Amino acid sequence: MVGLSVVLIRQAGEAGHLYGSVNARDIAAAVTDAGFTVARSQVNLEHPIKTLGLYTVSVSLHPEVSTTVTANVARSADEAQIQASTGHAVNKNEDDDTDVADAILAEQKAAAAEEFGGADDDADVEGDAGEAGEE
């Protein structure tokens, strides 16, 4: 059970606020579905989860033994994968209305382009501009 991560799919608004909440019962059910028998009373959750993201939740297995489980609350399995790999919730940035997932993917593409010869992309752009000027 060490290092267990459970995915909880929920509906949420663009800013990441859930249209409900995730409580101890939901987490206990997800852990049980993952193959470990856990009762709701064993999940130590101070407040219900009300936004998308990754949460570390303590689970008491015995009065002297406890472990942590990562609850990945997302809108879909794809978003859960992005959240797990980046460690950030996938939601709209309230300041500029850009999707955080889009921004993360753009950063990853830029890093990959730089690593695998981003200069070739620049040469293609210059070559296209030169051809347009010749017409």
C-alpha cells in the first residue's frame, strides 16, 4: 500500500472547483477498489476535497500504523495522468484564461524541440519566408 495513488474522477468547473466534494468514503472506496480493504473511519481527512489536484491523505491501518495515499482528483483519466506527471492541477488560469495543461504541453514541446534540434525548425521558417519573398 506504500506509494498507492488512487484516481477519483469528478465533474468540476473551469477553475477547478468540484461540483461536489470528495470525502473519506470516496477515498476508502477507491483504495478498496485498488485491492486493499479500508473502512471510511480509517481515512484521516480533515476537510472534504473541493478542488482538482493531488492530495496526500493519511490512512490508519492500526492504532500505531499509518500510511499515506495520494488522491488524484481529476475530470478525466487523461487529466489524471497529466496531473500525476506534472504535480499540478489541470484547470484554467484565472488571470489569463489559458489552460494550464496547454501551457504545460507547450513547455514540454519547446523543451523537446530545443533538445532535439530546435534550430532546424527556425531554418524551415526562414526558408519558407525566403520562398514567399521570391514570388
